[in-house]
Amino acid sequence: MDLKKYKLGDVGKIITGKTPPTNNSNNYGGEIPFLTPSDDLSTVYVESTAKMLSNLGVRSVKKCLLPPRSVCVSCIGSDLGRVILTKVETVTNQQFNAIIPHSEFNSEYLYYYLTSLEKYFKELSASSTSVPIINKSQFSQIEISLPKLSEQEVIAQCLSVIDRKIALNREINRNLEAMARQLYDYWFVQFDFPDENGRPYKASGGRMVFNESLGINIPLDWDVKRLDYYIESNNTGDWGYDEPSENRVPVGCVRGADIVKLNDVPLRYVKKSNTHKLLTPYDIVIEVSGGSPVQATGRCAYITPGVIERNYGRMTCSNFCHAFRLKNIEDSAYFYFLWKTLYDNNIMFNFEGKTSGIKNFMTETFLANKWYFAPKDIQKLFFDRVSNIYSIIDSNVSEINLLVKQRDELLLLLMNGQVSVMPTAVNCDLSHD
């Protein structure tokens, strides 16, 4: 395979992203994805973003609007070197440099190639400042070696077969998560949990009573208690250290940026004296500092056994997070979905303070609120069903991680010429008989 050297600036137009003014909420809430490092960067294409821009927001950064199939590279901070493609018109924040490839270069091939350079990107940025960064000028001068377009297309096609299986697993997981959320809505919002005869409670005429403290009707025999009644401990996080030592243990550390995916979290080293902060199965991690004018603090993550297993077998959360341990783990599924529902309905914006310009979630104040809880047998049944769903999700994530490893190993073999490129006449799409 003949290779030719190019600078990234010659491969396509380089665009550094920009954040629309956050003091104008009208810039946000539209239909244009706004990509930041806190979004899931583990997919080939941007599937969703936490923030969306309005037409007004896009106009304020109009020179940064990227077309579909642009190659975005995170160039600052702990996620430096992560690569993702745009699926639709997208804007990124200033932490990304993006390439809009010229016609003689294949976007998917560039994605795979640059993915293999993550370690190089980190080394390149290490001496720049205290915060790792690759600016637009440095990024444009990076040299890469590429084959001709026809070979780029064949390699990208072969690698995309593996990525389609990865994408299928992710879609299955999204559907499973939606099923769990829908089950919560049926049982604890519509109150159609199974009664003693297995029929939907409220729809079958189950008795509802007015609760004065909440001002709503709830099923007979349901409790109303403060949220903190169910919490055994509220543990602060520990970001730990970069390097190992005799008195430190390796852990995966959940940051706010990891709450969405809970996979491939940073490896850190915490003191043995702080191992009481290690997460246990069915803890609930809460982001207590950070957020933005359009994103509240208080995002939550459900720490299943599979999450711990795939992240070094031991985990903590960062200093910007807290971990709730419930008195009874069988209440954890309900508590998690309750918290998530309140967050998705923007309730957490009402419980934020600000010190030194950083938003902080007022955890104790929020936990003093009352809400309804089902009898133990119903919450246990919900926990059992949700645990089964998340067991399948975790199994699919493990398979995804294995496929990613196989894909990346194949990528290096192809890049090094140790594996021959198949001719374009050969169909390497394994989805066909």
C-alpha cells in the first residue's frame, strides 16, 4: 500500500469551535447539536448532545457550523485525542478542532486513522501548558500518511462492519433503557403497578387517596417520607493521583463527563486510607458541581455490578460528585429513576447555589423534600426487573468493548500494511449472505 504524507491543514478546512454566549438562554434549546467533551465520544458519529442550539445561537457562531461527516478531535483537557464524526450539521465548543475533508479524502477513514493517534495527541500536548492542549496552528501542522482514496474507502468499509455491530448493540441498549424508564412511568407515575391479581392497579380501580403534604392522589398504603430517609450514607468523591505508589490502589473514577456512558472512565490512584470511598453495587452517583446556564447540576448515574467490573473492578467518583448508598439496595432502582425523572423535568435548577462562579447542587436541601414511596414488595419487584434489564445492558457494553479492541487492532494492522487491503470488487459487508 503506497502512502503519501499530508499535513492535517492540507487534508481539509480546519475549524475550531466556539460557544455561543451563555448569558442569553435564547441561544439554546433548538435543533442544532452542540458538541462538548461531556457528550458521549465513544461512538463513530455524534448520536446526541446534552445541549442544542437555536437558530439565534448558530448565527452567533455561524463560521463554526460544521457539515455532516466532519471529523471532530477533542484538543484540550483529559479527553484530548478523542475523535467523532458529525451526522448532521453541528457546532462544537472551543475544545474541538474539526476537519471538513476535501473530496480526495474519506471522512470515515480519517476518523479511524486519527482514532489510532490518541496517544500521540496526548504526548504532543504534554509540554504545552499545565492543561493539555493542541491549538489550531499545531493541529494543522500534524503530519499523517494516507493511501489513495480508493484504498481509504475499502478500509473504512471493512472497519465499518464492526462498527455497525457496535451501533446495533448501542441501539439495543437504548431500547432497554427506554423500557426500564417506561416501566417506572407505568408503575410510579401512572400508578399501574401490578396489584395482588397481577392487574394494573389504578386502571383496575385501585383505591387512591389524597395526600395533603404532596397535594396529589397516591395509592392507598403508600408512604410519604423525606428523600434522605432512604439514604444510608452520602460519600464525597476522591479524584486521587495520576501515578501509582505503594500506599495507593488503582480505581476507575466517575466524573460528570462519564455519567452518560459509565465506560472507559479515567484510571486514577487513591490512597488506601480512602478505600472507604469505593463505590459498591447499586450506589447512585450525583454530579454536585459544574453544570451550565442550560444544564443543571444533579445528573445521576446508577452503578450496577457490571459498571464496576468493566472499569478496573474498583471505582470512586470525582470530587465534583457524591455517591449515595441506600439503606436497602432494593430501593435503589426506584430512587434512581425518581431522581432522573426530577432532573429531566428541570427541578434541580431550583436547588443550585454558586460559589466562585461554579454552580453547586444543594444536596441536603433537596434531600429534605418529601415524596411518595411504594411498599417494599413493589419496589423489590421493580428492582428485580430493572436489574435484569441492566444485566443485559452491561453484557452488551462488554461485547462492545471487545469489538472496539478487535477493530482497533485490525486498524493498526491495516495502517502498518501487515494486512492487505481487499480489492473494491470484494464485498466485505458481513451483514449479507
